[in-house]
Amino acid sequence: MVYDTRPDADRIGEGRRLGDEMLSRLHHRGPDGSGTRQVGPTWLGHTRLSIVDLDGGEQPLHHPHRGRWVVANGEIYNHADLRAQLGGTYLTDSDSEVLLHLVEIEGTGGIRWLRGMFAFCAASRDGDVVLARDPLGIKPLYWAHVDGRVLAASELAAFPPRLRGVVQEFPPGHHWTALEGLRPYVDLRADPLSRGHHDAPLFSDREEARQAIRETFEGAVRQRMMADVPVGVFLSGGLDSSIVAAVLARMSRPGAVVRSFAAGTEGSPDLAAARRVAEYLGLEHHERVYSDDDVVAVLPEVVRSIESYEPSLVRSAVPNFLLAELAARHLKVVLTGEGADEIFAGYHHLREMDVDELRTALADGVDTLHHLNLQRCDRVTMAHGLEARVPFLSQEMLALAQRIPMEWKLLGEDGQEQAQEKALLREAFVGWLPDDILWRRKEQFGDGSGTADVMARQAARMVPDEDWEGVSISGLPPARSREELGYQRMFDEHLGGIRAEQVLGRFATA
């Protein structure tokens, strides 16, 4: 998007050229086509990954009577319900078209009704423009205010190098209009209604909670099966992705082929566990076995794709990147297990916390997902024209998680000593998976796939002894390790001029 506050013929032409330049850097996100439109003072551009309404969903989409157009990234899972509520004439079956009617009838107040992952811009010929991002930031959005223009795009790399120093992240759960500026439309910590429940009590019966988890998660997966193309699953062999695979397999129509995908080094525990799950569930399983040389070869591309040099993020991104490359050869949509650790207390270090500390840590974890795991998830998949959907992070699952007593998230029945992290989630799906998978200890993806060991072996090769002492990159903080310095160099080559706070998630929100 390029919105001009001082439009005239020359500036509009210049803005259109700027928009075309930005769009040209994003074709990997939508390899099935692209479209542009000048709508009054606003230029809109879109690259398309065809998933819903394959024949009629080209964007920008327009309102037949109001002169309003929209471009949207992501999916609106409740678009059919909203169409019925809002009424009106629709020209396509695209889920994104409902955004035009929602903004026209309800204004920005209707954005809180949306269920899905999205970043969108709706603009009219008279200069009315709305920019918005989903509550968790599952879909990325960046913007910049420069020379009387507002620019917005899905990745930092879209912005011309001369402007990257002023780019900021558009904050999740916010909308912006030319008249009112930037405003939040939801507060996931303070507003229970935004998560689908108002003043709902904590569960007091453990079996009731287990049943609610199963039913709510089935609904989240069912929503995310919305597509006119096949939907597969990333399967690491860990608890979260295995549960996603089990639910997807049960909910698919009889006889349908459900494809699963795994990646790791030869002999890695993730590959073995994923094979076991796929065989148990009857999936058509695909795997990518990679070597040290494969990791080294893709590292620069991975750092460019995720737009980060944080070592832990890069380590987990490498197997995900290779996994997405494999999956994209077979389909366009996958489900993943992202978010379960943040809402069900899946990290080992959380077990040392008391209830109040745990409550704060989990809320903070959800708040920061958008520039950590969700950033990695979006970028490595969209780098290959693949869409990743995250059922654990549906607003209904978030609301349900708020109703589970904190003590239950870590401990088994009656505080058993052998209890593991995410005990209640495991209990909810007893019988859906083999017991050795259901109660498998958690490993970070980079560890379980074997990638962390590869990274450690290659760190010295990336940064020799003579380069390690006293080396720093302008605008970025001092590297904490040789590994991080190697990633910083790759990052700087791709995105020189970006400041450290832009990459590390400390973005301005006003």
C-alpha cells in the first residue's frame, strides 16, 4: 500500500512506481498472480497464493457500489457467517471480499468480529483508508511514514533500501485510518469478550476441561481446513504437531489423502517419531533428510527469509525452511503446531515458576510470538509460496486456555511426580496417538531435527578466529557468539540500514 496525504498527478505517479518496486520484492509470497489498483490517493498491490475461490478471487477486490477496494493477506475463517450477517451483493466466493462489506457497514468497529489471520488495507476513491492486522500478528505487516506518504508491506525487504531505517512493525490488534490514526481494537489480556468468552469461570473438573480442549481444538482445525485445495500438516513427531495431524486425519473425508511432512538429519529423533505417527494415522508421509552441507548452503537464504539473526530462531528456521520447500512441491496449505507451548506451558523453564510468575510468562509469550515463532513460521513457508495455519492460536483456543487453572497446565492428575509439561493437553488426546508419542519429552525443533549440532559445528567455519575479536556491524548490537555474528553478516548483506530494535521486536506502537 502507498497512501499519499498530498496527492497530485506527479506524486500519484511517483507513488505508483514506488508501490510497483515494493511489490516486485514480494512475488515469492504469491506466485500465482499479482494485481494493482490506484484508488484515489491510495495505491494497492497484491501477490496471490490461490487457496480460496481459485477462479474469482484475484485481488484487489472491489465493492460493486461503493468504490471501495481491498487487498488482504491471510484467511478470514468466519467469512461465511459474516456474509450472512452483513448481507449485500458479493461478486466472488473469496473470504477477503467480506472485508469490504464489514468496513462499509460497521467501520473499524467490525474488525474485532474477524476470526482468522490477516493483514489488510481497504481504500475508497474519496481517500478513506483502513489498515489492520490480526490480534496475534500471525500475518506480518510493516509500515513507514515518509515524505507525506504512508507505506505498508508484508516484509521489511519490500521497502527500498533508502527507506528501511524508518520502517516499523505495524502492531498486532491495531487498525489505522487517515482520520483517526493508529488505535487498538482488541486487548487480549484485558478483554475476555475478544476471545469469545465473557466472565467464563475457571474449570473445576479436569475431565470437563479435557473434553473442552478436544472439542475446541477440533473446531479450530475444522475452520483451518477451509480451502479449495488440499491441506497437509507439518509433522515433527513432537506432541503439538502430532495432535494436529491426528485431528486433521480424523476430520478429513473418508478416503481422502492426508499428507504429512518432516525434516531432519539422518538418524534424528524427530524423523523417527514423525514416521511412527504418520504410520499410526495412515498418512501419506514425506520427509527431507539433509546434511551439514545442505544446512550451510541454505543459511544465507534462511536469514534473508526470516529477517532475523537471532541464533535460536535461525536454528529452528533451517529445518522449517527445508520442510516448507518439500511441502510446497505437493500443496499450498499446511497446518502447524505453533502456539501450544505458549498457551499450555510447554517450555521446561516454566516448571520452576509459581502460579503468578507462570501466568505472566505465558501472557508475555503470546504477546511476543509475532516477532519470534510466528515470524519464522510465516517467512519460511511464504518463501516457498506455502501458507501455514496455526489452529492452537485460534481465539477460541486462547479463550479456553484462560479458563484452565495454572496448576493444571504443568502437573498431571493429583500432582503426580512423573507429570510432564502440557499434561492436560496430553491427557485430552489419550487414545489419539501412540503413548510413547503422546508422552514424549519436548525438544526444540532445531534440537530434535539434529540441526543445532550442525550449527555448532559450522560456527567456527562461518567466523574464523581472526574475525571474531572486536568485530561489530553498524546499527546492530555486539554479537554474543561467533554463530550470531555469522548470521548478522548475512542479515546486513540483505537488509543493510535496518536498526537493531526493528529486528528484535521493540517496535513503536503509536
